[in-house]
Amino acid sequence: MENRTAASVEVPVPIRPRPQLDGIQAARGIAALLVVAFHLTGLSQRVWSQSFAGGFFEFGWAGVDLFFVLSGFIIYYVHGRDIARPERLRPYAWRRFARIYPIYAIITLAVLPIYLAGWGEAAKRDPGVIIRSFLLLPQPTGLYPVVTVGWSLSCEALFYLLFGLLVVLPRRPGRILFGGWMAASAGAAVYHMFYGPGFVPAHPVLAFLVDGRNLEFGLGFLVGWLIRRGAVRGAAAFLVGGVASFVVAGLNAAQGWTSFAVMLAWFGVSAAAIVYGVAALDLTRRRRVPGALRLVGDASYSIYLTHGLALNALVPLGHKIHLPERIGVLPAQLVVFAVAVGVGLSVYAVVEKPILRWLRPGVKATAAPARVVLES
């Protein structure tokens, strides 16, 4: 007869699910809208001779810096338990692939025929540019992927790779590797600050590997580490201070008070304060985020990938049908902005969301997973 005791019976310990961080999703949506506003600003100035909203969003490119900090935070918040657990590499890698690559490849395939037909930038018909675009490899200085914003996905892919090494390696070597990457990126940023960007064309591959923007992933990583350990004090002050600093950094970008390297550092630190404040408020006050803003956050990646194509079609079309003369320049700009965002929302609903639903079951965890609360 088998003798069982209470001590010999293994009782599975459930993993406490992490709460949904709706504010973080909303922040992703705002970052995407900033980038849309930035590109509309320049395009409207060229075609309609009037920038969007009086040029207020000329600093909207910094939405990418907010994206990078958010990405660092989300990866640590969702996958922090995977560090130094090699058996978790496969589900981690599949999630990262499923999240960014399929929809990116589909949009690239949709845009590519336009360039191959002879429209748009001639450089994007170059076989090397096309191959690097699909492989998410950095382009030579002055060139951009077929989907222009794909340059930032090359940076994301590098961060995902480094985090994957943290999953595979023991903790101490992993910390040394990640710390060394951050230190090298900080050194490159300081060099850029004092000596200018000449290092980039001279050593393009090395410059990509230690780009100063890598520090923004590190800042988000740090925020995720703090939040996971319950450091949620002063949330409102960090959020208000971060937003104010981000706006002042935008004024700095418009006025050219400091160098570009200083601007990046300013935006990165401000974005980290914002992300910390939003995440801490999500965990402590549980304030309801408007559904429309949550939806924009959910669709932020599709909006980010498609807005360039939409704007480059809509603004010339508006010019051809004399839309600014009919309803005014600002109303015409707002219509174009809304339609471009609507295109991204539609792509999310029709393409991205079904793809994610189809691919997510491919993740087979080796242990009971925590509820997935964020998609990065």
C-alpha cells in the first residue's frame, strides 16, 4: 500500500496574475499619435505651405523615444521572470517574433510594389535596401527601410536579442553583458555630444550596436525593475514632472538650445519619468482610461507602421481636390490626421489582431504562465 504524507504531496503554487496596465497602453497610443503629428507637420508644410498646428508637433519624432522606454519597461515587466531561465527562450523569442514581424512584413510587402513601379524614393528599389528591410538589419547612413519607420524596429530587434541573452545566460554573466552594452552606449552618446555624429558614417555597424538610444531601453528596463519590486511612490509627481520636462524638451528641440545628443538624453529621461508615473498610478489608483485611448494604444503598432503611407497619399490628394481651400488648412489637416489614424485602426482590426490571435497559441510555456497583460 502506497504511503502518502502531506509533505510528499506537491501542490502547485499559482502565479499571481499581473494587473492590466491600461495607462501604459494609452501611453503607447500617445507616442504613436506624436509620430503621426510629426510626419504630418513636415508633409503639410511641403505640400500646403503650412505646418500642422502651427508647428507645435515638430518635436513629435520624440514619440519614438517614448516608445523605446515603454518597450524596455514592458519587456522587463512581462518577461522579467524569464531571466536566467534558458528553457524560457523559445516562448520569449516566439512572442517577440509574433508581436513585431508578421504585420511588419505584410506592410512591407504591401508598400514595396509602389517603389518597384517607379514611384517614391529610388533608393527603396535597391535590392540591398529591400533585403535589409525584411531582415530588420540597419541600413547604410542616409538610407531607410522600405517602411521608413522600420529603422526603429532594427533597434527593437537588437534589444530583443540582448534580452534573449539574459534569458539564456546565468544571472551574473547576463548582468555584465547588459551593463557593458549600456556603458558602451553611454560612451557613444557622450562622444556624440562632444565630437558630433562623425563616428556614425565612419563606423556604421558599431555605431548601431552602441547607439545612444539604446539607453532608453535601459531606462525602461530600470523602471520595470522598480515597478516589479513595488516602488510606486510619488507616481503623480513623476508623471506631471515627466510630461512637463518632455514638453520643455520639445521647446528645446524647436529652438535648438542644445545639441541633438542632449535632446535625446532629455527626452529619454523625461519619458522614463512618464512611464514610471503612469505604471505606478496604474498599480495604485486603478483609474479608468477612456476606451478610445485604450483602443489607440492597442492599435499603436499598426498606426505606427501605416501612417507614413496614409499621409503620403492623403496630403497630395487633399491638395489635388483643394481641400484646404474648401474647409481651411487646419480642418483639412485634422481630417487627414484622423483618416491616417483610422487606417491604422482598421489594419489593427482586420490584419494585426487576427494574426496575433492565430500565432499566440504557438507559445507553449514550460511553466504556468502569468496572464499576459501587455503586448509589446
